[in-house]
Amino acid sequence: MSQRDLFADQRAARTGAAQPLAARMRPRTLEEMVGQHHLLSSDSAIRRLIASGTPVSMILTGPPGSGKTTLAFLVANHARAHFEALSATSASVRDVRSVIEDARARLEEEDVRTVLFIDEIHRFSKNQQDALLPGVESGWVVFIGATTENPSFEVNRPLLSRATTLKLEPLAISEVEDLIDRSLADAEVGLGARNLKITADAKREMANMASGDARRALNAIELASALVADGSEITVGHVEEAFQRRVVRYDKGGDQHYDVISAFIKSMRGSDADATLFWLHTMLEAGEDPEFIARRMVVLASEDIGLADPHALTMAVAAAQALQFVGLPEATYALSHAALYLATAPKSNSVTKAMYRARELVALHPEANVPPHLRSGVRNEGGYKYAHDYPGHRVDQQYLPDGLEGSTIFEPTDRPTGRGDEAGR
């Protein structure tokens, strides 16, 4: 080995040692990739495509720390391609064109393909995205974009149509715990040389507070490790210091998951706005699935409010859609907004009671037939009375099956409300 090569290796080693733990622990092979089993299982088409070394342009969408950058790097690595990365927050149209021109020359002169990775592609303007098209169409670059947003809304259709969209999911709690164990055991790029241990409670809380974000978990374990001496044990207290917040005692897989969501629902049903917000943010701070929370709010809007305030269901659905559109943490505003609306709305369970009465009647009368005058194709001469021909667009006639005439299923609330009057409905 020449003296020049030796110095180069020493410089590379020093640079690697200075990198944050999250960068040092970045997977170097598909086998080291944590999570995303729906994309990278041994028999998946995407895994076979990557392993074959024949990359295609793709857009990777998913939350922070789910592995978008890592997957892009592995695509380039398996293809033995040159990896070029640009950030949409700083790259210009000129930068994009320069990379594409270099890629064209590299392919023509060295027969080496280029994987162009653009982080936060949703921040690229239309002109910047258009500048990518010639390189992608000609095959000079394999384009991989990463975004936390829905690419259907943020990426131009011409670029979107030339790329395969892959959705990455947050890491599961068990996957984050495995990553923590690996970082403490790996003596080459992790913290293994320090012989550190972590209590089961601390590991579980760290995994919970990371909220499926591998980078966040690794940053936390690195900071927590700086608080203890070699050979020591990392505790819940160190985890709290690393995250700069108190640990919320909440087991998403145990009884607390059901107890807290029950308290949240009953607080909204009981019109206690303070308790509603307390239990909502207990769940959010502990990393509960926000879609689970949103679904329960949609159910409550009909089950416990119903026609007493018809806008409640619209509000709950809007919060669920906002969560899909902007994600956390921004959607916390919409969830809090909707939860307060539901808590302070007038309550009625008339829809719920009517639904159960209807189901009971259907079960008791499975043989019920549609009255002849209501059947398809029957007009006025067949005995059917057209409601719009009568005062108030309402007409009394038999609508229920024979034998059930006069049955009462829906009983409206007889009191007026502040937001909607259910009486008479």
C-alpha cells in the first residue's frame, strides 16, 4: 500500500468515526434494512428488482426515519451506479441540469449509470421537476425522489408517470427495539466497544418515543449513551434526558391502549373538553396510531351526537382527512380542533337506538316483502303517491312491509339544541 493510500484510508476512518451514530449505522445491504417487509420480503418484486442491479426511477413516500434515503443508496449500490444526491431545499435548475450532463458523460465514457436522489422532491417547483425529464426519459439518470407528502398532489404528472411510487411505513416498536440492540452490540460502527446495557423499560420507552423513526431512535441512544460511563446501564431517566421530555406511561399493546381510548371517548360523550384534550394528547405523546384515534372520533360523531349536531360527522371526517393530507405533527391541530368540537357538541344517541331497532326488526322479519306500490317501475296509476305532488312534499302511505305498518324505529330527541334541532326529524 502506498503512503498516499494509507493517508487516504486514515482520513476516511477519521471521517467515519466523526459521523453521527445514525449515519454510521445506515444499512449497507438489503439484509441490514430494518422494517418495510411489505416491500422488501425475500419474494417481493421490488427486492428482486433491486437485487438484480437493474434500477428503475421511483418515488419513495413515507414518514421521516423510515429508510427512504437508505433505500435509494442501496438501489445505487446493487446497480454499481454512481450515487448523486440533491436537496430540493437548496438545489437549483442549474444544479439539476449539471448533474444530468455529468451523468450523460459518465454513461457514455465509463458505461456507469447514475442514480440521482432528490430529497424532499415535493419542494421542487414545476420548472425544477421539468428539468429532470430529459435525463429520466433518455436514461442518463435513474431518478429517485423522497417525500413525506402524497406525491399525487406534489409531483408533476409527467414525472410521476415515469416513476414507480413506493410507500414506506413507520417502523414497528419491535423493529426500533431491534435497532437499539444492534447499535449497542455493533463494535465496528455502533457503540459495542463501550459495553453498554439498557433496561427493558428504557428500551421500550425509547422505541415508543421514537414513533417509528429510526433516525430519531439512533440519535436518542447516542445522546443517552453520552450520559453514562462505559459498561454502565441506560435507564428511563437517561431516555427522558435524551428526548428532553418526561416519559408518558402508556403501553400501546396492553390494557392502557384500551383504557385511555375509552377515557377519551367517554370524556367526549360526557362533554368534558378538558379531559378530552388530556387523553387525546396522552395518546399522541405516547405515539398512539393517530388514524386509530381519528376513526374513533368519526364513530362517536354519529353514535353519540348524531342529528343533535349534523356538522359533527363532517368535522370528524375532515380531521381524519387532514391527518392523511398533512400528517403529524401538523395534524395535531386538526385532531384537537375536532375533539373539542365533539366534546362541546349537543349529544343524542337517537341514531344509535334507531339503528339497533332497525337491525332487530330486520332479523325478526327476514321474509318481509316490499309493498307492491313501492316496487321498481310502479307509477302513480299503480297506487304509488309521488311525494312532490303533495303539500310540503310529504305524503302518508305504507312504506314498511306488511305486518310492520306503524312500527316506530326512529324516535327524535324532543328538545331543541344550540347547533341543530332534532325534534321532528
